[in-house]
Amino acid sequence: MKPQPQKAIVQVTRKFNASAERVFDAWLDPNTVGKWLFATPTGKMGKIKIDARIGGSYLIVESRKGTDVEHVGEYVEIDRPRRLVFTLKVPKYSEEITKVTVEIRALGTGCELTLTHEGVLPDYIASTTSGWNMILDQLSATL
Amino acid sequence: MPRASSLFQFTWIALADPTRRSILERLSRGEARVTELARPYSMSLNAVSKHIRVLERAHLIRRRRAGREHFLSFDPDPLTSAAAWIEAQRSFWMSRLNALDALLQAEDVTTPKTSKRKDKSR
């Protein structure tokens, strides 16, 4: 029997000193997204197209050592600043479509964000996680 | 022997079912015969055997033969791998959110918001 891909769910929570609105907008503003979500300080940020409406799609291309890595998906829910749901696919690594839910609630002068990633496949992660971690660590260090 | 990534998928499949989770829970308290395992469930021995095969395929169950008897025991190793994978995935998103936080704080330094009240708690 061939195994059916099983969905795994991963959830993280993090507090921010910035307002819920600012944190929410960082996910949809093309100028901001390119600086953190799929940014590569050593590589080049490629094309970023964001159609920030329900049913709208996005394309974020990062160029790593001459290789373009496309991140594509569609916005399923946009409820500023509380909730954002979008699909995510990285065709270079997997044809699997995963779902990311971002929930933000005001907390004091800042906010708390809970991210839920559903449908993540082990194959896909194994090929990408270490590279992404390295890239993000560098990004954090430069900022 | 499945590839490591297939084994991951077998682990998820095996753990997705409440009956299989409860079989593992029982075996975590010690080895048991198939008939003993089947007793608490209102399903046929055959149905329970199918669940056991799914667990064996995921390497979550070991089978020991003693004469005509088959004893099953729990092997937690695949769970450790699955937990490590989940942790790697969590740390990936956490580092993303750390980068976002660093970016927003950098913005605060370069373009202070005069209209917003500043952090009074410090």
C-alpha cells in the first residue's frame, strides 16, 4: 500500500512590542514581506507580487545562489488585524499545498501572534529547514 | 525497509487513529498478546490485527514469537524522530517571527512614531 501523505500541524506563538495592525500589515505589504518572510541577505530578493484580497494570490521569489525559489499561494481569509489565512506552496520542493493561519490579538501595548501551519510534509521540510534557519539567523543579525 | 521519509509518513498515519493510539498506550505499560490487546475493543480480532499491522509498518510495535504465541511491545523510537521533526518545524517559524520582530524594532528606531504612545512600562 502506498502511503497517503499525512498532514502534520505545527503551531508557534510569539509576542511583539508592535501593534497588532503593524504586525498584520507586515504579512501583506510587499515592501515589508521581502525583508523578513522569504528574504535572503546573501542572495537577492526576486519578484514579489501580492494581491492582498480574499482569493487573491501572491508570488514571492528569492534568488539563492542563482537559483530562484518561488513561494506561491492564495489568501483565504483576511480579517485585519485579527486573522490571516493563506495557502503556501514551494513548487521547487513539493507540489503539496499547505495552509498557514496567523492569528493576532492585542496584548498590552503590543500583541501576541499564533501561527498554525497545517499539512506540512516531512519531505518538504527536510530539504528546506536548515537552509531557511541559517538565512533567518543572518537576517536577524543584520537588523 | 521504507526510506526515512516514508517511515515519517507511516508514523503520522499510525498515530492519526484513536484506536491505534490507545493500543500504543496499552503497550507502553508492557508487552501483550494480540488477543489481550483486542479484548477492550468492540471490533473483530481481524480489525484489531489490521491496526496492529499499521503500527508495525511504522515500526511502533515489535513482535516477539514464543512458540505459537505472538507478543507485541511498544517501540518509541519513531516518536522521537517525529517529535524532533516537529521541533525543527517550530524553530523554523519562530526564527521567521524573530526576524519580523527585529525588523519592526529597527523601524521604530529609524522612524519613531510620535502619535503612538511609547512603551510606558519600562
